Amino acid sequence: METNIDFCKMKVVIIAGGKGTRIASVAADIPKSMIPIAGKPVVEYQIELAKRYGFTDILFVVGHLGDQIETYFGDGSRWGVTISYFHEQEPLGTSGALPLLVNQLTDEFWVFYGDTMMDFDMEAMLQAHQQRGAKATLFLHPNDHPYDSDLVEIDEQGMVKAFISKPHDPAQDYRNLVNAALYILNKDCVSYIPEGKSDFGKHIFPSLLTHQLPLAGYVSSEYIKDMGTPDRWAKVEKDVLSGKVARLNRKYPRPAVFLDRDGVICKEVNLLSQKQQVELLPGAAAAIKQINAAGYLAIIVTNQPVIARNLCSLDDLADIHKRLETRLGEEHAFVDAIYFCPHHPDKGYPEERVEYKIECMCRKPKPGMLLQAASDWNIDLQQSYMIGDRQWDVMAGEAAGVKKSVLIETNKADALLHAINELL
């Protein structure tokens, strides 16, 4: 990968000042970032990750029991990195220390939270950051509890439009894009951080957006989890031991289950064009939840000729998909991406949009949406599945080279769940 930044000169700032009150039953006498996962501190995995990608300049921001971190890691030479430390005299939140460190920061730098287990392709995220010319890039991902998570809204180019802090307005629908608390920042951002205690998600990023600094979202389903409660700690350790954490890194091909939308996930409605028409089929959320748990990507691929027919705008379609993601999230399920084809080759409707009345490679039974998803997400098509309720869904899967395409009955309760139970 070609970048404008010398890896050796790009600092990694690790915020490790939290007291860990929610996980005190696991370990109350050590910093949260030093709690062991499968035999070593969680933050040690972060240092090893950074070193693996060539980022060797580490700066710890420490507070509560921070001396233990410095005693353990020292100057970092044991790990092949260089480590320095900043000790907070009082808690400054996740971002409050940066103005005090501005002279030690590189022009671009990473921000890790020390209590997070993660394994992701750092090169890919950095490349996306540079290509978009962003002043900050936030790692975003779907999760199974978006209703009580801080969400981020992005546009089609991946630039941040809004921050949606919990609690959410119950009358609104949102994309399931959660701020995972992992960032690339330009040094220019630091001048917008006030003195004293502050938080990136609650204070700094909304302020940067207000000041019209370009912020980007990097959407990924790689592994990143806060292990700050006993239940999460146990789950993270299980995922490390099983190899799941490393396996979900974007550099490794991953299988997917491709899903048609109407008649498979939500009730088939003739020319569905309004979000009020979205109704999950019984068993659909449970099936997608199983896909999530099995480590497959859940990718919707749907023909949407309502765009070409001018019965639905692109904004209306976005609202429909927000409603769908919101309903799935309420049942602890999520899709990783939604691809749609707006085209339709047949002409002659009085209200039609001529620019969409074309032959294309994305409209099923052609495989364009599946192939695009495979390119975007590094999907192993030969280990993937396609599930739909029309023959053209099966044909699209076969044309893309998936392992198996499955035809289910339109609008049948639990049909998707039965198919998933047989496949996975």
C-alpha cells in the first residue's frame, strides 16, 4: 500500500487512564488495560498489533494505577517498540490529555482505548483515511445492541453527517453504525479540544463537525470489543482462545451469506416504497443472528426497480433500510452491508427515470452486487451462500460462484431460519 505517511513516524496514543469500576470483580487492583486476556494484558495485544503493521512509536496516557503499566512495559524495547508515558494528575476523559501532549504528537496519529481487544487491518483503515482527505477517521461497525450504543451517520462517500448519542429518539430509525472508539486523527483536531476533561464521542467529534472539519467513517466488521465488564471480559477471552479475534482481520478472506430482502427478510409488498411498509418476517432476525454468531458476513443484495420507476427516491430507500436495520437491531441482529440495484431495463412507464432504465451488471440474475461486495469485504465466494425467494436470486449466486444458492418460499414464516439451520 502506498501512503503519504512514514509508519515509523506515526504515533499510536493509547488512552489507559480508566479506573475499571465495572470490571472490579475480575481485577480491582490493576489498571483496566492490564487485565489479562488468555495470559497477557489486553493492551499488550494492541502493542503487538501496532508493531505488526510497522507502528512502533507508542505514547501511553495513564492515570489510575498507571505506574503498573510503566513497570510492565518500560521503554518498549522488549516488544520492538518505543514507549513514552504521560501521567494524568486528574482524570481528563478520553481526549482531555491531548492538548497537553500536542508537541509530542505526529501530524497524523492513532488513538486506541487501552481496554479494547481488537485485530484489524491498520493499513486499510489508514488508506481510507488518506483517500478521503479526512481530519479524523472513526472506526465504525454494526453490533447487536445499537439501540443503546452511540451511533454515527455517514453519507455515500463515507463522510460523517451526524452523531447520534444514546438514548436515541424512539421515533427515529438509524443505520447500525456504532462508534467503536478507535480513531486516526490529524494534529489539527487537537486545537479544538478544550482544557480539562472531555470525551471524543460526546464533545470533540460533534464540535469538529460543527466547525466543518471533514470527518470520515471507516466501516468494518473486524473484531473490536470493549472488555470493560465481567461478561464482556469472559466473551473476549473465549474469542481470543478460539482464534476468532485474529480470524476476522480484513486481510483474511471471509465467507458471507447473501440475502435477498423482500419476501426473505421482510414481508414482500408490491413495489415497497415507504419505510412504514417494512415488516420483518417471523424468524428472519433469529436467522441473521445465527449468521452473525457463526462469523459469516450478512450481506443484503436486492433489486430495487422502484428507483427506476420513480416510485421511491434514493433518500426514501435509505430510510427504508434504516427502518430495517433498526428493527433487526431491536432483536439483536445486524447486517454488515446492503447493496441494491436501482436499474430496470424495461421502458415506457410515464413517471420513469430514464437514467436508470438501462441494462446493468448489478440487477439479479447478474452477479454484480455479489461481486462488488466480495471486492469490498474480501469475501470468499466459494465458501459463501445465497438465499432468495426468486429464481434470479439463485442464478445470481451461481453466476458469482458461491458454494450454494438456496430458494425459499416467499413470505413464509421461519423459512430463512430453516435454511440457515441447514446451511450453518
